[in-house]
Amino acid sequence: MTAVDSRLTEFVGPRYEIGDPATPQPAGKKAVPVNPELKASKYLEEMARRMRGAGLHAESEVIMGSNPAEEIVRAAERRQCNLITLSASSEHPAGQGILGGITTKLLYHSPIPIFIFRPPRSAPPTMPGSASAKLIVPLDGSSFGETALAYAEQLAQKLSAEIALVQAIQEPISFIPEPSLGITSIVPLQEVVVEKASEYLKHIAEVHKIEGVKSQMHVLKGGPAQSIAEFARSSPQSVIVMTSHGHSALARWLIGSVTETVVRIADNPVLIIPRQYGRRYAIEVTELLQRTPIFSKLTEQDLERIAQTAHIQSYQPSDIIIREGERGGGFFIMTAGKVEVLKGFETPNSSVLRTLGPGEFFGEMAIIDDQPRSATVRVVEPTECVTVRRSDFMAELERHPEIAVRILPELVRRLRESEDKTKT
């Protein structure tokens, strides 16, 4: 799609100013105004035609308005898009150059993830898929910065790529006393910060291992944006995955401003996950959790804590969300679409147990017992789910054990029901 500024008018024809008395007017020739919307529409439709020829589903749309950035976001939300992809270049073949001018606005205001490419100097950019490819996730120790993690994990699993967890540490000049070594002893703050950063990244890497994702840990020294861009250049096929803003006293940098600088100086593509994207259903998720029997006794504060760990996943028809017999650590709340719950999937005795739609949920027990799934869930229509991962849920229980205490009565009730059915 493209957004054309409705205040702009384009003319084609002889190279002279209309009405300029100093310029001779060629007989029979006249400057003709061109409809910029029509020109852009023809350009986009040709691009869509090529994509359809390659077997893709493609549509095109031209939006007229005085604020292109706002129009792009409105169109993406209206079409329920989950990603805005654009070039960092200011050049635009359709006529009016808009992308370079609106990139920064989209960075700060889009509630939808943005994938930004820099025009290649030689070969076109390549998505991860080789042994050297990585998904580079810069972190600053804050929950804001960690917003991008869940989405990076999904991509890593689909692309068979490793995740490189990086944290940039600037050179501090302060020193702090070390009581264990005596009152007069001091150690460089640099060593303390690097050690804490290493411990933090190691913890996240261990969670990734549980989720079946390989990850590396890298503590970078120097300016955050420059360090991240230089690290990414060592893996040309890699993609940088960042959140739009965050902050941490430990790392001493604002990830929001770093994101903008990385987009400006990095050669690699950058995928930006706005913090509000994963949180935009927080209120709705809180209400849905309250309707779920296992969470019904939790306080509103407990529910909000769990809702804050949720992230959004989209699926297409025939996708398998969970598979019978496999271990899975996710609890799913449907916000759109339709799925089937099947028993004995891909066997002669396969049967549909039930069909689920928006507002319904499945997998709530798996985030507690981590047992093999008892059924398969297959997508029937394009579906969007809000997911709470077992690793995130268990981490929340460690921080707030009172949540586990309030869940116990429901677990006991379910256990007794199960025993009664066994006896009968």
C-alpha cells in the first residue's frame, strides 16, 4: 500500500512553468495534471500482480490523506494486519517519497510490529536460514526490552535459526566498595555490571532451552546502538529484533532511542515489536482469565500480572497449534477465528471433540503440569490467540507464590472429579 498526501498535485507535460511569459508555449501542447492516486494505484497493482503470479495472495490499496504515517497505521489496523514492512529509503517509485519521512513516526506511534529494510548495497537482504544466520535480540534488563523475546522465539523455531542475546554495557567511571574484601577495598563498577548482565542473559538462555530454542549470549562494551550494529554486521543474514522502548538503571540506556539509532545505522533488517502490541489485549485478557475456572479465584492484581506476560500469535487454516502427545507449555485464549479439537489426529479413528471460537480457551492445565497434550488443536479459519507460556507463568509464580495458593482449590476440585470418574 501507499499513502498519498492529498495536498500534493503532480503535472506531466512540457518542461516549463504554466503561464511563464519568458517560456515559449509550444503550439498544441499543454501541461496536463496527473492524478497521483491513479498513478500509485497502477504501480501497486502491478506489484500485486507479480506476487500473485508467484503464488502469493496479494492486494493493493492507495490511501489519500495529509498524514501518511497515520493513514498507514489506520489501514493496517482496518485490515487486521500483524506486520508493517517498509524500506528505510526516502525514494518511492510511485511518485511521492514518503517512507523515509514516516519511518520515525511509525517507530514511536505504530501499535503494530514494523519490519524495516535498508536498501541493499549489492545483493538483496536474506531472511535467516543458514548456519550463520541469527535473530539478534538486544536487551537492557527491563521487562519493556523483553517484549520482543517471545516473538523472536517463534521466528527462531520457524526459521531454524539461533537467537543471539546481547546486552550493551557502556564504560562506567565509578567505583563501589566491596564489603566482603574489607572496607577499603573497591572494585570497578564495570566488572559488577558485566557480571550481572551475564547472569541475566544466562537466565533467559535457560528459558529458551526449555522452549527448544538455541541461544547465544553476548555482553557488548561501548555505545549500545553502535555496538549492536557492529555485532549484526558480523552476521549479514541476521535480523535484529527489538522492542520500541524500555529502560533499565543497570544498563544505563533507553532502548527506545537506541532502536531509532539502530534503524538509522544498521545494515541488517530490523524487526520492531511495540511494547503495546503484546499488551494491547491486557484488559481483555484479564477479563478472559477471570472467566477461566482455574484462574477464577485470583485477584484482579494477580490476573493483571499474568495478562502482562501474554503475547499474540496468529495462525492460518490447517496450522496445528498443539499436537496430541507432545509436551507444550502454552495456554491459549482465542480472540478471533475458529479451531477444531481432535482426538486421534492423523489416524483412522480421528474425531472432532469440539469446535472453539473467539473468547474460548484451551491448554490451561499444561502451564501447570507440563504433561503431554491430550488432543490436537487444528486451525479451521484464520485465527489469533493470546498466549501465556508456561515458562512465563512459572516465573510469575516464583515472584508471587500467593497466586499458586489461590489456584490450589480449583486444582483439588479437578483432581477429585477425575478420581470420581475413574471409580465410576
